[in-house]
Amino acid sequence: MILKLLTHISRVLVGLLFIYSGFVKLVDPIGSQYKFEEYFSAGVLNLEFLIPFALPFSILLIVTELVLGIMLLVGYKAKFTVWSLFGINLIFLFLTWYSYTYNKVTDCGCFGDALKLTPKETFYKNVVFMVFIVILILGVKHIKPFISSKIASVTTFASIFVSLLVTYYVLQHLPIIDFRAYSVGTDIAEGMKYQEGSDDIPPIHDFMIETDEGDKLEEMLAKEKAMLVVMYNFDKTEEEGISKVSEVAKQASEQGYEIYVLTASYIEDLAATQQKYKLPYTFGFCDETALKTVIRANPGIVTVKNGIIAGKWNWTDADDVEL
């Protein structure tokens, strides 16, 4: 009787946790891609040959987390589900222990940008949930479909389909929910201030528009109309995308917008680059991680009015930019 009760409690807690963890990453799979790249880097797990596969890994993990959580709640294939959860949490346990012990990857990205945990907090969270999962293994016979096996099956496969559909949409456009410090409506100057009760690091702390004439950030924030064309890496930027944002930038400039092109790439011949890509505007250097945080697109378009982020678009939606 006690085991049955503990199993049902664990079923709900673990199921909801995995659904939440999967969902907050599902709306922004590129964020998980960047986190995988960080884990695979030379300074962490030294698995650099896996970096090109970071996005498929992130999608697989996200969909798996979300679907397993749903499978647990609806009671579909209980043994497979609980042992899969055990295996995934075991991997999480190792990664968070490694991060905690060796001070690697200070934010595991377990809950995307929705909830930040330290490596220590994340490790102990995984330890606690491993206890719940062990209870599920011991009481697996008590995990039955809530309504029927057929409905549990249909729900599971529907969740897979919907997850992949959302992933595709987000990759083609932008995250459907933006948990980052640069969401639409954000006052950039306010975001750069120290927050009372925080760890002394403001939400926006590494954003700049560094030029040969100095940092143009303050100048940009004072503009009534400003447009940021974000291309964090020219080598990875699609030519078609540059062409589209170039047209939008031209239209915006004609309507009185000040255009700033932000990149983390070193540009040896700036004048030639501006001419080649038809972007004769202010080019500014900014940290690559910061630019990836500003917008999940390369290139991407951000409009700023009086220091407040007014709109964000992937280059694929350049025709929808509101000026």
C-alpha cells in the first residue's frame, strides 16, 4: 500500500518535471544546441567531433524528455518508460556531477533559459529525482493507463508529432516563448543595471557595439528608431539571409532608422564587406555568446525604440518586419 502511494506520487512529480523540462527547451531548441556545443568543447568533455551533431542531439533529448514525461503520466509502456527515465537521469547525474565537481559549464541548461540553477543545485535535484525514479522502478506494476491503453498510445504518438512540429516551426522562425534577457519589451538600459538580491551579475552584462570610434551602445539606446542586424558569425551566415536583411535595412534606413550591424567575426576589410553585402552601415563587434542570446538567428533583425526592444525577426521572416 505504501509503495503504491509512493509510486503514484513519484509518477506525478517525475512526469511533470520531465514535461516542464522538455517544454521550456522545446520552444528554443537552438539554446540546447549551444549547451551541447559547450559540453562537447575541448575545455569540458573534449568531444569536439560531436559538435556538428549538437542540434540533432538537442532535438532528440528535448522530444525524449517531453514524451517520456507524458508516457509516464498516461501510463504507456510503463517498464520501458521508467527504465528510460532512469537511463536519462543517470546521464544527467553524471554531467551535473562533473560540472559541479570540476566547475565546468556553470549553467547546465536543464530548464533552458526559463529557470537557472547552479551546478550544485542541479546535481542535488537529479539525486532527489533519482530516488523518485527508483521508487517507480520498484512499483512499476502499479503504473497503469489512466483511461485505456489505446488512448495512452494515441496520446504518446500525438505528443511526438506535435513536438516535432513545434521544433520545426521554431527552427524556421524564432522561439515561441522568449525566456532570455532580450525579449520584446525589454528596456536594455534597465537590464544592464544590478538587480537587488541577485548574484551581482545583471541580466544584460556583455552587450556592446564596439567600433573603431568606441562603444556605440549608448548612442544606439538614445535613438528613437534603431535596427540591429545580428550576424554573430559571417562564415555561418546564409547568403540568402544577408540579401533579405539588406533589403529590410535599406527600407528601415529610408524611414529614419539608424542601422547597426553586430557581429563577433573579425572583419579584415570592413569597407569591402560592407560593399559586398550591401550593408553600408555602422558595423560593431559584440561577444558571440551575447549575440546568440539576443536572437536565435544568423542573420536576425531586432528593432529598438528609445532603448526598448520593439521587435525581433529571423531572416526567414524579413518580409514581416514591422517598421
